[in-house]
Amino acid sequence: MDPLYLSNTDCPCCATNFEITRVRPSFKNPNRSDTDFCGYYKNGVNPDFYVVRICPSCGYSFSENGVKQLSDEDKAIYFAEIGKHWVSEYFHGERTIQQALTAYKRALMIAQLMKAENRLIAGLLHHIAWLYRYMEQEQDEQRFLQFALEKYIVVYENEENSEKNAKLLYIIGELNKRTGQYSEAVKWFSRVVNDKSIMDAGMIRASREQWKDIGEILAQQRESNLS
């Protein structure tokens, strides 16, 4: 069975109906995942490559979880700032990692222009970091992990009940760890572990493991400095 299939969607900006490529649900389970949920897939088809949809008519780019409908004011802003530069191009069919990166960066630019929800922007930034990880471009990966971290913190500071969202607290801790900010990472992991109102056993266990891992990293660093 081909893991990819074509479907149709409507552009929330210009209302054009266009084809999109989707991944069948049975092919969406990763073979393994990194500790920040970056997935790796056996069959060579990465579902994350197809999350962003790009309208071939006007170039409006949006994720599956993005805004469904734009106001007339938002449409005018888009066309004035970004849409007027669009040269028609199709993104359906199998995507390369470079095409996926182009799609995510375009969606990010538009989401920022449209003042989309911070959580959506954080997710786009995080996914871009993953794409650079796949390509082993560590400097760019680190740059976008830091951008994602900063936006996740904004989500934490502004979303109601975010202090009880174990996965959000964990991912802030994890991105601090991945960017070498170990003291901050411990602070966020400890919130997950020590807050008795948090009942997410998976995130509590993961936070304990990453907290322990930081201790081992710091111990190794101390030994290295003494030798």
C-alpha cells in the first residue's frame, strides 16, 4: 500500500480548492523518537513533511491545526506583505526534506504576520529544528530550538492552567537541556516531578530521567575539568 494519498482542501485565504498529499494513519507511527518527540520512520515517509499545506493559487501556507478562516483584513495584510510575491508552485506529491523546510518556513512567516497563537508558532519553530536535525545541521537546529523554547515559555506565561500542563513543562525543560541550559532545565523538570497535582505518569517519568541525565552530564563535566 502506498503510504501517501491525495486529498482536497480549501484555502482559507482565497477559497481555492486544491490537492494535498497526506500520509495514511497506519504509516504515522515512528520507529523511534528523540526525547523532544522528534520521530524517525522505518518506511522512509515522514508524516511531519506533509503537515503544512500551501495553496498553489495564492501561496497561503498553513498547518493542519492552523486557522480555518481569515477575515477580510487578514487577507488584505497577507496579500500586501507576502501574497503579492507568490509565484504559482505545487507542493503535492512526495516531498523532499528541502521542500518540507520551505513549507514550514513559509507557514512560520505567515503565522507570525497573522499573529497566530503562540503554541502554533512554537510548534512550527520546533518542527523546523527537527528538519535541521535530520540534515545534521546542528548550528541551525540549535538556533531554532532556542526560538521554539522562547515561544513555549510565552505559551506557559499566557495560557490558562499552563502550570498544570505536564507536557508543556517537560518540553520547556527538554529544550533547555538540548541547548545546554542545564540549571533552567532542572527547574522545569522539577516542576513536573514535584507538583502533586500533575498526574501525567509518562511526563513525570520522562522528567525524572532527563533530570538524572543532567546530573550525569554535569558530573562528567566536573571530572573532565579536574583531569
